[in-house]
Amino acid sequence: MMMSEWGRRVIGAMSVDSCLCCHRELMEEEEMVCLECLMHFPLADSAARQNPLWQLLVGKIAFEHATTLAYYQPKDAFAGLIQEAKFKDKPYVNGFLTRLLVQQLEGSGWPYDIDLIVPVPVHWFRLLRRGYNQVSPIVQTLSEAWHLPFEKRCLLKKHYAKSQIRVSREERRQNETGTFCVVHPERLKGKHILLVDDVSTTGSTLLACADVLRQVEGVRLSFLTLGLSLHV
């Protein structure tokens, strides 16, 4: 029987006894990443209203709030963790990074009046091949920390697309157009939705999801990612 995503995350997290970045043995008070490596994360002033993700999206679509944990810079330790979570069967790493983000946001007003958390979906074929959606632990952790419900079945990805690494900003935008759809809109009607992804580069995926979510009556949107890449 295939282990559930939740089971994989819990067991994986329990088995981490050395730093995922430098591989030094962790101290008792450290979790997954040692304090020295954490100090070198390129944090993005998450609690500021006009933080980098807000700046990326403002003027492109109507939204309430946006935040991100850190800059995704190729080949640095933080980017390595995101890659581990996405491609190396360690989705539980994103749960750890989300807890860091929640800590950064304490006292900032988050989660404001958000009603519902919705993850950016992956296509069913990619989910079948990978075995998990790397965004799910982010959503689960936010739900637990902020006592908010989440909905994984209302936003779907209709088309399977190849990796968009090394794809230009304009090509990303074109590739995402018409990719997503809403089902069971009655579950979203009138809600303030937090749309969640692991990394945003151009904002094209978040905007494509937002375009279809905003077609539901009364929906308001906020955005959250763990990483923001400035490299296209």
C-alpha cells in the first residue's frame, strides 16, 4: 500500500537528525536546519505590507494581501531546500519552511480575515508521477497554525505542461493561460481565499489561478509563497 503524503511528511520529519543544508548534527533546539544556516537564508521582509511578492503582483490583479518567506536564488541553501521538497520526495521540508514563515508573520496582522486556504494545484498526471503535491504541507501547516479550513478540490489544473525552468516571462504567461478551472464554485462563493504556492517567479501561475477564482461571486484573494525567484 502506498504511504499517504501526510504519513511520508511525518515520518520524514521525525528522521531528520542533521542539518539539511550543511549536514552538521542538529542541536536539541534545532529543527531540520541549524541556526547558522538559517541566519544565511535570504529572507524577504515577510511582515511588511509592501513585501517583494506584493510588489510583484500589485497593479496586475486586485488582491488584499501577499507575502513570501525568502528569495529563491539558484544554488543557495534555501533554494536547495525548495528543490528537495519538490523533486526529491521530501515534501515535509515545506512544512518546516512554512512554520518559519508563520513565525516571521507573528504580530503582523496575518492571516487577517482570510476564510479559506487553496493550494495551486498540480496536474493529475504529474501528481501520479511524483506521488505528492509539494504545496500540500504548506497548506496543512498554515491550516493548523491559523485554524483555517482548506479546500483542495475546487481549483484544478486542466493541462499537463512541461517544466517551465528556463522559460521566458512571456512564455510562462502564455503557457498558464486557460490552464486552470474552478469546480464546486459554491464552496468558494463570498470567501476571502489565500492562494498558496511554493515558489513564484513571474507571478504567472498565481495570476492564472486568480483569474478563474475571481469569476466566482464575491471572492477576494490574498497570496502566499515560500519563495520568490527574481531569475527567469
